[in-house]
Amino acid sequence: MDRSNVLDVDGFKINLMLMPLKNIRIHEEVLPNYLSDLTESIRQSGVQLDPIIADIKTGIALDGMHRIESIRKLECKRIMVAGVDYSDPRITLKRWLRSVKLPTGIFDELRYNLQLTRARDMEEARSLVDSGASPIAVLSKEESFITSIKAQGLEYFKLVRRFDALTHGLTISPILDINLREYIDGGYKVLYVPTPKKDDVIFSGMSGTLFPPKSTRHLIPLRPVNVMCPLDLLKGRLADHEAEERFNELLLTKSRSELPSGSEYKGRVYEERLTVFNDRQS
């Protein structure tokens, strides 16, 4: 493969390529409203801005579920991918937690429908979920709860979806573990769930047993952004080899710069290092 297609970080290789959309497997559900807005945005821009991250062996997407479904809705046959080896331990997996400010009536309904029982304190509730003794917990500054519903493995998805249905219309803020104390102290209630495992993601992608939206957060050593692949290359008008050749040529027209982890780029702070692609004339 042409070296212009390969990013290498201390032996961790990222292959930029076009893959048949039919070979890509999502592992998370999408949010219909966000999907509709993103599809229209991509249609208007005429480009897939950033590659999705996918396991090069199985085609399981690690991120970009909404981009994948948007590209599909735009009747493309291919998608721009940053292909990685998912078995590499340098790819790490985190969980998203759901935080929300709940009116008393809705919280009472939530307690009834999720069969919540009071835990001794927040640390006990977290420990019971992390050990597998309880499938979910609801945490707050005043009191925390675990469910009495039994759920094995990925069965806890049903409880997350029940939580989502009961809080529909409220502002849900996805947060990472590092933000938990800040939101708890700010008066939020947090749905606390197990940390997913890579095997869970693989099973989900291969079986179609999808995670609820905004469940997983994958981190890779280096994330490529702003590649701007034209939709014309993703449509079915060109043969695969011709589309790939034109994509390779496109990469050669781009300059690249790196940003360290923790950098803010286009309004988002990234935990990973970034390779930013730009047109050379700019």
C-alpha cells in the first residue's frame, strides 16, 4: 500500500482507505434526529469530512455510527475508513454514562420501572455494578440506587433503553467517568453502567445485538481528521480500483500537521493525538 495511505505511530498503523459500505458493521444504535441533521449536512457539504475508525479484519466500526448510516442514506457504496487492528492493546475502550436532572415525578416513575432499591452510598452502588452484582445503578449526591432486576451480560441494554424512554424529552448529557463527581455535585442523577469490553463490541457488531446510542468511547493512538473525501468517490459510479486510485491521489494533495492529545480542534477537546489534513494551497 502507498505510504501516503498509512499513518504510523510507534508501530501502530492506521490505513486510510475506501471500504465497501456493505462490509462495515455498526455496534451501536443511532439517534434518528441527529442522523437526519448529519445526513443533510453531509449532503450539502458533498464530503465525508473524517474517516470512521474500523477494525480492518472484521469491518466492525469503532466510531462514526451516525456517519455510516448517513452515508448509507445518501446511497453511497463505499465509505472512507481509518482501518486499525482492534486487537492491539493500544486501542482502549471507555464507557459513556448518562447524566440528567430529573423532576421528582419522573424519578418516582424511574424508581418503579427500573425496580430501584437504595444502596448504602454511591461507592457501594458503583462497586456492585463494576463487580457484576447489579446490571445498573442510578447515582446522585443525596442517595444512590441499584436495580433488583436480574440481567446477564448485555441484557442490561434493555434497562438502558427503559431509562432512555422514561427520560425522553429531557436533556441527557453523556459523560465519562472522569466527569462523574462534577455532575453528581452539580445535582445531576447519573445512570451508571458496566464498562464494555472489546469482546462485547465484536459480538455486537457480528450479531447485530446493538449497544444503545452513546455507549462506547474508543481511543486510538492517533486520529486522522479533516480528510474531506468527496461523495463522488463513495458513490457507485466508479469502479473500486478507480475510486481507490483517486482517493490515493487526493491524499497526496494534502498537507498534514499533528496536534498533541488534549488539543481543542473545531470546538472539541480530543484525548488522542490528531493528524489534521489540509489542502496544500491553504
